[in-house]
Amino acid sequence: MNREEVTMIGFEIVAYAGDARSKLLEALKLARTGKFETTDNLIKEAENCLADAHRAQTDMLAKEAGGEEIDLGFIMVHGQDHLMTTILLKDIIHDLIEMYKRTT
């Protein structure tokens, strides 16, 4: 894959991870007010966004594992950073929401 193709995948990962991050933070905000049905829906939407980002990442990893040369650039590294921090955020927010549910 050339750098332009990898850059486009990087942008795709950033976009999906960014959407997931926004949904997760909104879910946490709503959990504070006890709106758990909406919170659960936002978490599911965020998980779908993360699955899309992960799919884009996995497609590229499979190509590299198959011997294709991958020309990485900083945008892909940035995308990877966004994806991994958002996955971590999802885990933390899940625990926080569970705590809110127990206290209401």
C-alpha cells in the first residue's frame, strides 16, 4: 500500500474513533442524570464505530501480514493513537456508568 492509501485509512480510523469518543462522552454525561436507556444506546453506537475503525485497521494488518509493503505515515500513527485511547475510554466509561446505575 502506498502512503496515500495508508493515509486515507488513517483518516478513516480517526473519524470512526472520534465519533465513538463523542458518543461515549455523551453517554457518560447522560448517565450522571440517570438517562440509562439513552446511555446504553450511545454505548452500542460507539461500539459500532469502534468496530468499523478496527475493521479498517485489521484489513491493513492482514495485507502487511500477507507480505504487502505498507508505507506508514504519521496520520496512520495518529489514527492508531485515537483508536487505542478511545478503546481505553470505553472501558473506563463502562465502569463509571455501572457505578452510576448502582447509585440511582
